[in-house]
Amino acid sequence: MIKKLDWYIIKKFLGTFLLSMVLIMAIAIIFDIQEKYDDFITKHAPLKEIIVDYYLNFIPYYANLFTSMFVFISVIFFTSKMASNTEIIAIHSGGVSFLRFLRPYMVTATIIAILSWILILFVIPESNKIRVDFEDKYIRNKYQNWEKNIHRQVRPGYFVYMENYNVDSENAFRFSIEKYENGKLISKLTSDYAKWDSTKNLWTVYNYFIRTLDGPEERMESGARLDTACYLESQDLRMRDFYVDKMNIVELNEYIEQQKMQGTDNIEKLEIVKYQRWALPFSTFILTLMGVCLSNKKKRGGTVINIVVGIALCFSYILLEQVSTTFTLNLGFSPLISVWIPNILYSILCVFLFRRATI
């Protein structure tokens, strides 16, 4: 049963959290406008698109990305003020244990974490589609594909090869499709070049030859032009790393399976993004507990010192997150383990802080 004390702490928690988020995001938007002002002007971005398409989708993405940091700083700030005003001493004097005192904090952290999970898994990817499209149109340089000898397995036993691909004209040169059954080649299409037809979602191949093997029999077919589907679209060849931000968790899982089948070398990056979407909201619980343990006792220079310590720990958490994911990309660590390393280490730290706070 939630009592007056719980409502008091929950209101302080949510109020401070929302206020800190508004202030920090306002500062972030100001810096972002200064950085991208020249792009907006030179590329004639309409004011309506800047506000509606970009910044209204910029805010939820970055606010959710730094939710754990906002939570940590908020907890330290208002808990330190309660301690300096001897409110916490009065609460404990009234027979409220430290565990009971923690309950409204963890209830609020649960609400924030659940909302964060829903946003990061399903809602934010949809808003990111609009934001990323705006950035491609007015901010980023035009995408170029410098990859050579592109070889993809688009389905089991189904391979597509092209010597190179021109993003502007959507032409693939020295284009071929190979089909295998039980490890044996049954069909191969080769052509001088192929062009992607966005209206039909098909490849049009030119000056093609098709060789079909049926046991001892072999058939040859040729022609000047042919429309064919090969489970590979033009957008698959112009995918930027951050385009995964546009995928919800279902689309991301499907894309990872597709990339595994195609044998691409960016699987670890994709799995890191996938596991981060689960690990990031969980850190809300860890940093909430840590914030309470650090700031629940009155001390000299309490609020300022606690905030400085809190900011230092936040940056150390972010740094550790970057370092651990680098291990995956460079040393072959498991993406799941590397993503959860910061949460595991800070959970251990929370155990020591909790024991110290209850003494």
C-alpha cells in the first residue's frame, strides 16, 4: 500500500527527473542548432520540417538515450536536499527502515524503466525514421558505396554477386545470381549490368545469360533484357550503420538473421545495438539504488559534492560502456556479455554501497 511518504518521494523523484530532462534537452537543442545552423541555411531546410520532423523526434531519442543519467542525477539531487534538511533523519527516527525508504524510489524507477523499454523497442524507432530521413536530406553528405566485389547470400543456397554498385544510378555491374541445391549449382544468371527498378521492386538485367543444370542436361538461355527478383533491394546496398535506429525490435531481429545468412561482417555491431536496448533501461534500477546509497546521509557540502560524484560516476559508466563494446568489435568478446559488463560491475558496487548505507 502506497502511503504519504511514498507519494512524497515519488513526486519529488518524477518532478526532479522531468525538470532535469527539460533543462538538459534545452541545452542540447541549443548546441545542436549552433552546430547544424549552416546546414539548415545552405540546404534551405523549411522551418516546419526543422521543428516537426527533426527536433520533435530528436528530443525523445536523446532523452531516452540518457534516461539513466537523468535518473541518477535527479536521485542524488533531491535525496541530498532531503538529507541536508534532516528529512531523512526524521523518517528513520519514525521507524522507517532503509529498505522501506527505498520502496518509492524503486517503484518510480520501475515506471521509468518500463516506459523506456516500450519507447526504445517500439516507439522511438518509428520517430527515428522521420529524423534520420531529415538528416539524410539536409545534414549528412550524400551516401556513396565504395564496396567492391559484393557477394551476398540472400537466401539459403541463393547468392548474388556484383563487381560494384553505383548508388546514384542504382546500377550493378557484372551482376550474377547463383542457385544451389544440396551444395550443387543448378542455375546461374550472368549479365553485363543490372538496374534497380523502384516501381516494380525488381532488378532489370541487361545482356544476360542463364545456365541451367538438370543432372546431365544443361540448358542455355540469353537475351537483351529481363526483370528478375533476387531478395536483394537497392536500400540493402546503401544501408548506413545508424539506420538500425529506424528498426523496432522485431525488424532488428529479422535484419540480424538476414545479415547472418548473407555472411556480412557487421553482426557484432547489430547485436550490440539489440542487447543495449534491453540493458539500457535496466540500468535505471542500478543507478537509482546507487544514487540513494550515496546521498541519503547528511554530510558537509552534501548536495554539491554528491552531484559532482554523481556526474563523475555517470561519465565513468558511459566510458565503461564504450570500452566494453570495443572489446567485442576488436577482441571477439560476446556482444551480450560486453553490453552487460557495466551493469554487472555497477551492481557489485551497489552491493557495497547498500551495505555501507544500512550500517
